[in-house]
Amino acid sequence: MKDKQELKNAINKLKKDKNAIILAHNYQIEEVQDIADFIGDSYDLSRQAASSNADIIVFCGVHFMAETANILSPNKIVILPDKEAGCPMADTIKASDVRKMRSKYPDAAVVCYINTSAAVKAECEACCTSANAVKIVNSLPQEKIIFLPDKNLGNYVKENTAKEIILWDGCCHIHDRTTIEELRKVQAKYPDAPIVVHPECNSEVVNEADFVGGTNAMMSYVKESNMKRFIIGTEVGMLYPLKNQSPEKDFIILTDRFICPDMKLITLEKIYDSLKNLQPQIIVPPEIAKKALKAVNKMLEV
């Protein structure tokens, strides 16, 4: 391809010819977000995949997201343009680890964050997002809950429920790396700016924030707020959809270290190649997908 516009035109033609849609997570690079049919968090994008009439889903995110789309849309082709796009937090736990936790706490229900593999979801009572984690936990009859894999989101849940929460020792190494000292340094520079952070951040940072929520919740909070400047505590890619939605407002990233390498792997070239060749496809084995769907459906019900 000679230039980006020619590449975009070729992608759009392939998309039309093959009845495909492109879904992009909020953390993707700008040019990928620009060509996407839908932009959002992993949960919303999976819902879009399931409700779409498209035959092919090009999922610009990471592996567990494409798996969830395949679980919800087993009759559609789901493509992840870069098969190496993974999630280190999701990789901290395997299905065998969940079974070991169950044997240790037999009276507990298991709730997994959507940031887990399909095999892990298949071992759990319910799946959740950062937006509905507390609701999901409170909806279950058990008073003891194993929450995995994110200990930071788990601690946030623990602060907002009367139930006993047993945590897995995992975290998003991107969100977890920021410190309270970094936050206070930025806060001192912009004292009037609300601090908006993702619950995957560590507890010290979360407790200092003015608003805590996932990416969609951040979008809504900023849109509805009368404030004109915000300190954003999540992956740097989030600044782009925020600026597009609210161009009259200013956004300051909490730390320049909020960069997820996995979320930056997908490019226009990779999208074109994946659409042209319909590879690499993400296919969850039917026996795992069937079990995982129960956990995902529980999330949808609540």
C-alpha cells in the first residue's frame, strides 16, 4: 500500500465484500480506532459482536476479548489481527489454579474478571467487568467469594460489599505500576482537575480518586461533568476517545508509564492482512465455550 488512506480504502472494501465489522478497544492506537465500526470496552465490544449481522468480527484488542466474542458468537468468524496480543494479568491464572482454589474454599463461589481466558471462565460461577463487579458479587447466594485474577479490582469490591472476598494474587502490571506519589505530584500541578482512575489501579491511588470506573464509566463521567480538565488514570490510549467525545475539555494522563504494549500491537497493515486471509482466527473449543458461556451469561443477566 502506498499510504494510509489507500490502506484504509482497501480495508473498507474488504470489510464490505466479506460482510465484516471492526471492533476496537479504547486502548488501541488512534488509526485503528479511526477505522473501527465500534469503539468501547471488552464487554461492550463482545455484545456488539453478538448482536451484529456481520459474518466476520475483526477484534482489535487482546486474546481474551476475542475469545469472549467467540463464546457469544460461535457461528461467526472471529479474527484477532495479531495473535501475540495477550494480557499478562489473564496469564497469571489457569483453569487448574481455579480448581485448586475451589478445593481449598469449597463453600465459596468463584467470580472471574472478564480479563481471563475462556478456560478460566469455564471454571467460574460468574464473570464480571470493572463496572458490574460489585453487583455480580452481591447477586450470588454465597457469602464467600473467590475473586480473580485482579487483586486491585478485588480490593475495590471488598470495600463495597459485606461478603468475604478471597483474592488471587494477580494484577494489571500497567495500572498497578502507578504510585500515590505520582498522583499527588500531578494533583499539585492541576489542583482543580478531578482524578478519574480505573479500579485496576492499586488501592492507594483508587482511594485518592474523585471517580473510579472502567473506560465506559469514565466516558460518561467526563461527558456529564461541568469540569474542563481531568487527570486520567488508565492506559494512555483512553485519551483519544475522551478527546473525540469532549474536544472542549483537557485530559492529563496520570503517568506516562500507562502504556500497554499488547494493546499497541495491532496496526492497519495487520487488519488488512487478517481480513484478506481470514487469519488468525480465535476458536474456543466447544466444551470450554459451553461452560464459559454460563459465567458470561450470568454477567449479562445482572
